[in-house]
Amino acid sequence: MVEIYDDERNLDRFNVGLVESVTHDTYCMQSIGPHGDFDGRQVGRIEDVIRLATGSEYLFALKLLHEAHDRLAAELPSPEGYYPLDLQNSLRFAKDKKIVVSLVDPDHVQITGFVRDYGSDYVEIGEVRRDGQEDGLLIVHLDEIVRVDIGGRMEQARAFVHRVRMGL
């Protein structure tokens, strides 16, 4: 379990998780929430990591909480066939499985919605507002993305509200 810091303006903010894969440019981890529960996956760029921490008392306590949860593997479909989950494969996984994602930019502004299309340098997101309404299509250059959050609590909640609103 690791703490990953990627916001140099706020070193009190970090992401915690279990590292699934690392490539030359990106990392993928199973995100762990503050109560030890699975909170989706995060795929980020190595170059945006400013600090990595392991072995803290906080991580030890979180690991104990996490081990107590028996639903770790059941929260999201396994991304088999998509490894390593780099930015491109994570976008393909989310599009194929119709999973809501959040794109996080360097200022930690999030765009949340469904992946409609993607290419080697862009992603097209069908944005979903907090009230579940679709709010148009956004095209974002991958260079502007620090991290992709896939199927976490916030993304699952947004997908649920969207489905209720749409009558699905």
C-alpha cells in the first residue's frame, strides 16, 4: 500500500492504494478509501508524482481496515485483457464497460462522465452533472490529464443518479 502525492500546492492531500501495474510513463492502483474500502482505480502519469510514501502508521491502520473488507474483488469488473492499465487502456476499459470516470487536471479540477471516444492524444467525455443530467461532450487533450479515476465511490454515485434520471 502506498501514498501518492501529486499536488505540490497541497501536500496534505494524497491518494492511497495498492499498486497494480507500473509502466515507463504511468501507474495504476486500486484506490483505497479512508475506511479501508475499495474506491475504484486510478491511473496517473509517473511524471506528476511528487512524493511516494510507504510504511506509515496511517497506511498500516488502513491496511488492517482494508483486509477486513471481503468485497474488494467484487466492486468492479476485473480489467483482464487490459493490462497494463495505462491511460489508453484505462480509457478503453471504461468505454467498453460503460464505467463513469473522472479526468483530473493539474489543478485537480475534475470532469466526470462516460468515455465516448478516445485517441492517442485526446479523450471525448459525455459529461454527467451531479444531478445526473448529461451536460454535453467535452474533448480533452491527454496532456492536460494528471489522473483518471475509474469507478470510485463518487463515479459510482454519479452513474447511479444518471441511471435513475434516465429511467435505466
